[in-house]
Amino acid sequence: MTSLPGVVPTVELNDGHTIPQLGFGVFLIPPAETERAVAVALETGYRHIDTAEMYGNEQGVGDAVRASGIDRAEIFITSKLNNGFHEPEEARWAMDRTLGYLDSDYVDLFLIHWPLPTLYGGDFVSTWKVMEQFKADGRARSIGVSNFQVAHLERLAAETDVVPAVNQVELHPYFQNKDVDAYGRAHGIHTEAWAPIAQGKVMDDPALEEIAERLGKSVAQVVLRWHIDRGNIVFPKSTTHSRIRENFELFDFQLAPGDTEKIDALDQGEAGRDGPNPDVFDYIPA
């Protein structure tokens, strides 16, 4: 693990590319507000932006990056294939549109957003093979998946050539997604954590409040630091300027081993899952 200016660590992916471990997420940020939120994030020091076709705000990300005056090569941009475009030709069209919105000839990381095993005849393998083509032709520097379970990852390993660089999954103190995370660690797939603070549900947890009060930090900062220490790639989102900056201030304190153990003990297993179960999730936007 190395550090970028501004102290954000980077991790090396299994294809040799590096990614800032802390990024800025734009999930649920309205398109009209995205450009300004990303501009504040870039001004704060973030150099990793996580978006998706399904969010409808790639254009705002591209506009903010262009307006920032920062060299495109210094900003790591992730996007994700929309659920309605898993068929190979549709995926190619969707990728071209993403690059147009971002005003870039490449995306640093492109993910299959959901495996959708109950749709498309259960065939996410042909979709992944198109992702491999994107990597080969340079439109995606790295490729990965999101919300893939162990069985989905094992199928890719058996039927395709490229190991996903990352798997972006729900992961937070209440749902530590241990089987998926362990599989990734064993096979060189970095875990990216979405809903890193359980969409705010951990904010009133007494154990976390005690740690935060002792360290003079917010509960969100404590939990995000826990993710960083685990090696997770994490991208909190906010439209509040002070919160965007607060979420960046994770590297001037450390958790004690006992703090980490207390947070680890909050795991509720499957009962702690807040979002959809990838084995049955079948949403396709209208």
C-alpha cells in the first residue's frame, strides 16, 4: 500500500493498476447536484469518483472533472454497467454512452453492477466476456464486478479468463459479508464497500459512539477508518460540504486494536444486510 499526496493510500489491483482507497460516491445524488458535489470533493482532495449508469449522473461527474482543471490521468473514475444492458451488443452501446457522458476515452474501472442470476437465462458470463473486451481495447483500464456472491465469482473463474479486479458489495459493521470478502482476499479480488456506514444506521450505536467520543472523531469517521484499516476500498457520499470534507479526514488518527475488535463484534451476519440480496435481485430500470 502506498500513499498519494494528501495522504490517501492507494492499493494495487491484480492487473497492476492502482486505485485510491478512499473515494467519493455519487449514489442518490440528483444529476443537477452532482457536478457541484464532485467539484467540492475534488477541491477537498479526493481523486477517486464512483458513479454508475444507473445513477443517471455520469454527465455531472464528467462536467466536474473537466471544469476542475485537474489532469484526467490524476482522477480515478469508476462506473458500472446498467442492469438493462447485459446483452453483449447492449453492453457495448452502454459503454460508449458512459464514455460520452464522462467526456473521456476510457474509464479507470468498469463494473457489472449486479449479477442478475434470475434474468438473462442466468448468463452473466457472456456479459463478463464483453467486459474483458473493454479491458483489452483500453476503454476500461480495469474491470470488476459488484454485488457478486461467491458462487457467481466461482463461475467466472471456471468459465472466463480475467479475474475481476474488485467486487463492490454491501459491507459495514452490521453486515461484514465475510464469505464474499474472504473469497476476494484469497483470489486477489479487492473488496469495495458500499453503504459503508449502513446508510446511517450505525450512527447511534453505543459502542461506536464511545470510540468516537474518546478519539474526538465522528462515528462516521471511526467506521470509515475501520474500513481503511481492513483494506477495503470505500467511497462515502454526501452533498453537504462539511461532511464531504469530514469524510476525507481519516488519516490523522488510528484505531486501537481493542477498538477494531469492538467494531468487528458488531457483525450480525445475514440479518445485518440492509440492501437487496444479489441471489434474487432482479431490478431493471424503466
